[in-house]
Amino acid sequence: MKRFLTFLALSLLSATAHAADSYSFGVLSQRSAVLTAQYWNPILDYVGRKAGVNLLLKVARTAPESNEATLRGEFDFVYSNTIFQPRLAAAGYQVILRPRDEAITGQIVTLADSPIHSLKDLDGREVGFPSLAAFVGYAVPMDQLLRLGVGVNAVFGGNQEGIMGQLKAGKVIAAGVNNQVMRAFANRENVKYRVLWESAAFHNIPIAVHPRVPKDVAHAVRLVIDGMELDAEGRKVLAASAQIIAQKPPYGFLSSSPADYRSYTEFYRNTLVKDIK
């Protein structure tokens, strides 16, 4: 009965949503544009058809550029965990969904055969980070280094997999990373690595909506994404996209709210890192 009611609600929303309207869906730059498109476009196509709207993928070249677009309110929907930064909060994006998978952590990692065995060993060394905009890839690990008094020369790779590629090539001795993106990258690229430090867990990257988006559209999109695992086609789309980036189950998103992300705002309120972009 619950599944029937969910599908009935989806059908009604699809019929009443703004069918002729298009809405941009911004995705924080973590991977290459090609991988990002391969992952998200099938999901957005499915959601758009079910919700009765057109969702258009928008990906900036780097995470800082994505943040600037977010600050300007250029995205109608956005998949990003940088919306909690104090300067970006003014854009007014509100969380509507969070991933069903495990929480993410920030890590500082080095290659398995590296001579580095502790964070203290990194003092004065070049350490890689995705960008100044990365939450668990930069802000969280850099905060830990500052609290320990470990001074490093930060090198940036543009996005998560960009700096992971530099770590693999030996261009940096260690890197700040998102644990899930690092694990998937290592599986695809056959990289053996060692975790020097790991943060507390944070809810994974949410989907948020800009306040200008009509409430019925936001509700329709939220309901369709939340219900993807109840639909055979939806499950197939999620599994196929996950395979592209070596993502482990569970897949998809569930309804959420800003209250689920208080740990982000508390971190930004107390962090020692001052150059977050």
C-alpha cells in the first residue's frame, strides 16, 4: 500500500508540475566533467520525466567556480556541501535530500609505500588538496593540521580526483581527500594508499533548492528522487550510474532538511581555517 501511494503521488505531481519549465542542476566539481555527466545525466533525465520538468546539468570547471556560481544563485537545484559556508549561506539554498549511503569523512592519505607515517612527518612538506572550496578535502583536514601545529605547503588539484591523480603520480607526498571519492578512485585506478588521519563523520553531500523555485516543483523533484529505489527503472538508473564511479550501495537519496547538516555549520563556526573559498 505504501508503495502504491508513493507511485500515485508521483503520478499526480508529474501531471501538475511545470512541465514546460527547465531548471538548472548544479553539481559541485569533484570528478572530471565527463564522469560527472555520465553519472548525473541519466538520473536527471529519469527525475525530470517523472516530475514533469526539465533538469539541466551544470558543472563548473573547478569547485571554487562552482561556489561562485552558487553564491550568485545561478543554480535552481544544487548538489553541494559548500552551501553551508558562511558567505554562501546568503544565497538561501535549502537542503531537501541527502544520500542514503554512509556518511563521509575527511582523510589525509599517502601512498602505501610512502615514508610518511604520521601527520607530524608532513611538517614543511607539500600536501595536496582538491581546492580551497573542498569541505572534507580541505577545510576539515587543514583544520586538524592547524590544531596540531603542522605547517604544510598546500598544492591544489582543482577537484578531488585531480589531486588524487597527483598523489598517484608522486607529485605530492600526501593529500586531503573525501574518503568515499578516494576509495572509488583507488579501486578504479589500482592505487594502494594509507590513511594517516580521518575526521569525524559528516552527512554526505546533499541536494538543495534555491528559494525562487516554485514549491510544487521542489516538492515533485524531492519526492521523485526519494522514491527512485521503489521503482524498477529508478533502481536500474541508480545502479548504472554508481557503477561508473565504483560507488557502493546503498544508492540514491532520501528526504532531508537543514537540521541534518548542523555539524557543517558548527564546523564553520569554530574552524581555524580562514582561507575557505
